[in-house]
Amino acid sequence: MELRPILSALMRSRVALVLLGLQIALTLAIVCNSLFIISERAALMARPSGMNEADTVILASIGFGADFDMKRAMADDLAMLRALPGVVEAAPINSVPMSNGGWSSGLSLTREQKTSSAYSAMYFSDDHGLDALGARLIAGRLFRPDELGERSRKTEGWPPVIIITRALGDKLWPGQDAIGKTVWLDTDSAPSTVIGIVDRLQAPWVHNDEVVEFATLLPEVINEGAFTRYVVRSAPGQRDAVLKAAEAKLAALNSSRIVREGKTVEKIRADAYSGDRAMMIILGVVIVSLLIITALGIVGMASFWVTQRTRQIGTRRALGATRGAILRYFLVENFVITSIGLLLGAGLAYGFNVWLIQNYQTAAMPWYYVPTGCLSLWLLGQLAVLGPARRASRVPPAMATRSI
């Protein structure tokens, strides 16, 4: 089919052509970048924390009253929790992955360094901590009971042994075995030796890409104030029962405190990524709305042109044009309009992605998003125009003889 008659007809409706082309272009640019953002957020939300999320709960205790003895209360609590039916392991801990609150510190490879080699989340726990989290030790060993200490604001220096994540070890000593290496958490104190490597244990801050995979476990229990947090891992399928029983037992064990923050790790994850989930839903609604509006725009414009050209279509039918030829005419015409909009939209899509990279530090959109978006919008355009095109193909030849 020749394009000259189609282009000539389109030039007589330039305003409509420009408006529809811009609508298609903006739809392609927004849809491609929105889908890329959704895929990024989905990958972020699916990132494993390194701990046993399905069977683990977090509880907290806040003591009050002059007679509250935190150290004794912690010892009683741990003895009770570890003996509770369904509990696999329990330990005190200052924070957990995805909780959005915790302690971080810089690590240096030499005492003389002015700038830290890496920054890491700091998890303070006892010799049961790693098992309570359900994290996987891939090299080295766990802490021994004789290596445990206590930490408060007045504590100076750092423990002589630490356990770090594999990602942190790779950052500090690329291509080397981190076991046995020393690192300074404070250049004014003695160094700490790495005795164990954990496969993965995320930092509490899920949106801080610089440190999210860097974590350090220290054999110390925070013994200051009246606040204590416990991580409790249950046997598979017993998490909810363990959480309910642990809350009740903690409250009954000591009346001089408030038990709060009984949460599953799955709930902690949901809270940590609630903003990302909301963004994905909003962008999904925007994508669907834009596609519907674009399809309706194509349907409306095509219907308008069919109505305007009824006599012209009847004349072509009277001169021998088949229904198939009329149908192909409108399909090709819409293909031309869509192609013009998509050419402009491709440039807008990449330009918008560059703007996002420069202003929001997002990653570069993979090349295949725009071609895939073009194919999808071409298909959408052809489906949208199919109804008006079929109606045009059914215009009888007798319409050529009717007066306007």
C-alpha cells in the first residue's frame, strides 16, 4: 500500500496528528522508565537479609523503677526464652537487618588511616547471636563464651575478635581470605581480628547501598539504660506461637518492665519496604492509566476520521476497494502515526532516564526496555484502531451517492 495518500490525508489533520503523536511519545517515555523503576524496587525488596526471616521474631523490654536490674533481668530472660517450647535459639542484640535503626562505624586497615576503608553496621550480641539470627557462617568460627564483654557509652576500645560479612571482607581485602586479618574500628585502640565470615547479613538501612551488605558482629552485650532487644528463632511453623508465649512469659517474669515490639521479621521487612511497595503500586496505576488513555485516544481519533471520511470510503468501495483494503488503510495509517510518536518517545525515554541518573542516582535503563515498549505500543495501537477500522470497512458503496 502506498504511503503517499495516507501522509497526504494526515497532513490535513496536523493538529490531531501532533497531539496523538505527543501522547504516544509521552506514554512510551513514562511507561519505560516506570517499568524500570518498578523492576529496580522489586529486586531491592527481594534482596535476602541473610537471616532466617520466616521463623524469627524480635522482642524488646523496657525496665522502670529503681529496683530494676538490667543485667539480672537479661540473664533471667535469656534462660526463660531458650527453654521455651519451640524456641531454637535466643540472644540479646542491639538491632537487626531492615529495622532502620542501629549502630555503624568505620573500619580502617591501618592505625594511621585518616579515612576509613569501609563503613559497617555494628551488631552487638553474645555467642548465641549468629545462630539466633539464622545467619550462615561460611568460614572461621563463632565467638566463645570467654570472649564476651559488655558495652556502654563509657566503654573504651573494641573487642579483640569480630565476625564480618563476606561482602565486607571482599571490600577490605579483595581476592584475599579475611580470616586472621586485623582491622581498626578505632585508631586510638587495639585492632580486632576477623575470626569468622558470614555469607550475608544486611545492615538495618535497606536504602543505603554503600553499607547495606556490610555488617560486623561483635561479642558484646549492651548493658546500659533499661532497654533490651532480643532475637528469638523458633522451630519451623511455630513462630506465632513462640511470639505469643514469649511476650506473656517476659511480662510475667518481671513486673518492673514493659514488654513491647513483638514483631516477626517478615513484618519488619514489610515496614522497611512499605515506601517502595507504595511507589510500585502508584507507578503501576500510572502505567495502566496511560495505556488506557492512549488506547482511548487512538480509538476516538480513528472513529472521528471514519465519520469524517464516510463518503470518501463509500467512493473507494464504489471504485472497487475491498473491505480488506479499507481495513488495511486504517491499520497502516495508525501504524504511521504510532511510529512517529514512538520515534519521539524513544528519545524522551532515554533522556528522562539520563535525568533520573543525574538527579536521583538511579541505574541506567537497559537498552531493551525502549524496543520492547515500542513493540507493545504498536500492538496496542493496532488493537485500539481495529474497531473503527472494521466499522470503516463495512461502509457500503452507496454512501458515495448520498448527500452530506
